[in-house]
Amino acid sequence: MRFLLTDEQREFTRTLDGMLGASGTPAAARAWAAGERKPGRELWARIAATGVFALAVPERSGGVGPLPVELALAFVELGRHAAPGPLVETVAAAALLERLGEDAAREAWLPRIAAGEAVLSLCAGGPYAVDADAADAVLVVRGDTVLETDAHGPVQPSLDPARRLSRPLGGRVLAEGPAVAAAAAHAADVARLVTAAQSLGLGRALLAATVSYVKQRTQFQAAIGSFQAVKHRLADTLIGLEFAQPLVYAAALAVAAGAPSAGREVAAAKVAAGEAGYVAARTALQLHGALGYTDEPDLSLWIRKARPLRDAWGTPADCRARVLSA
């Protein structure tokens, strides 16, 4: 398969990259981790203004989608800039609401999601919801039932401080019946796809930062980037990211087409991108030396996201099992 971005897609990614680069995302991520929501919600509004959330919402509900390819491109940039908040979960919640067939719930939330006025979290397949303390509501999938709640337990420690985890509590029934399982499966595939894209962007940012650093740091009167072992490590990291990228785009095309193989292609992309992002984080950690082990540099915001993203919405083992299920 030969995949080339259109001029409109390239311009969209350039616009989003420029906006995020000028928005102070590291400061917003640190504030979010500390429980201060205002900078993160302001960033959320700017992301919405570029049309990112509208890509997940159909036109009849105020969006322009669903457009999985453009969503994947957007989440590569969001991962590249380590944007905080339940971005994946809100997009997945939109996919769930669209497939449930509950008009009241769909029209209550989807136009607000498209406009960036609603922050949702989605809890499906695990006990914890991401950023439930900052979300307007949490959608909880339990068997053939979907619950909506705004109550949650205490925030738990997380490897990524900006990824705040808590257990949703209580809730009212939003939908139930056999349609829930199919809708939840589709939402999970969308979540895996955009998480894979986030991992890809995260890995690209970590590699770029590491390449820049090894050109400056010296040992034995030479830049460490000139050492063969360092070159090999960086080359291996780049190869992993390069192999993951076409899998992410192919998975997005499969989801857009509703292909029967979409679930397996998404799982393959999730494995490749998640592992590549995690390798990029380990490379950055080791080649930055002692600097890589401290929280003060902004680099830590990217490093600490890599493993949670790799394991979110399906561990590598789970995704490999999905690929092999064919």
C-alpha cells in the first residue's frame, strides 16, 4: 500500500503542530498533573478550535466525521507535544455514543464534544477511568450496559503523573442491550488507533530530542553522537518508528472503510507504535544520562508517557493475540 497525505492533511498537521508548539503544553501538562485544570482546559479549547474533536463526531451531530485517518494524524501531533487530558477517551466516548443508537444521549454529548465544550472519560475493560476528576462525565461499560456518572474515588498514583486514574462510582443507565457490546468494541478500536498514533508522535519527539542532545554532549573531547554504539541505538529507534507509521495509517484506512480486518490491523498498529514509542523513551533515558532520570527537564513528561500509552487499551500481549486470532 502506498499512502500519501493530501495537501489539506499536511496543512492540518502543520497548523496543529504550530498551535501546540506555541501553547506551552509542558506547563499545561505539569499543571494537569497537579490537579490544576485551567491551563489544560484552555489548551483543550484551542485543540477543539482546530477541529480535532469534530473529526470524531458525525455531521448530523455537529462534527465533520468520523474521519479516522485525520484523527490519527491529529493524535500523532498531540503525542508529539505531550498534550494532557483524556483526549483518547473523549474521542472513544464519541465513537461509543454514535453506535449506541440512543438519540437522547447522542444529542446531549456529541455536539458538545465536537465544539470542545465537553470532556469525557471512558472506562471499558478495567477498573480505572483516566482523568475522571477533570471530566464532565465518565461512561462506564459493564457487560451489556453503559452507565454515565460524574462520581469517582480518590486519584491513584500513576507512572505518568498527567494521567490521573480513579475508579468511577455509581451512575445511571445510559443504554443496555446487545448493541452495547458492538458499540464498545468499535470504541475500543478507535481508542487503540489514536493511542497508537499518540505513541508514534511521542516516539518521534523523543528521538528528535535525543538526536539533538547527543550532538551537544561530549566525552573524550568528542560528541557522543559520533560514537558507533550511540548511532546504532538511534538507528534502531528510528527503524522501529518508521515501521510503525505505515501500520498506523493502514489501520486508520481500514477503520474508515469498515473493513472486516480493521480490528486486527488496529491491534498490529498498536503493538508496533507502542513498542516503538517505548524503545524511543528508553533510548532517550539512557542517552541523556543522569539528566534523563530527573523530573525537572520537560523531557520527563514524554518519557513517563511511553509505557502507559504502550499498555493502554490493550497490552502488547493482548494486541498480538488479536492479530493472531485470524
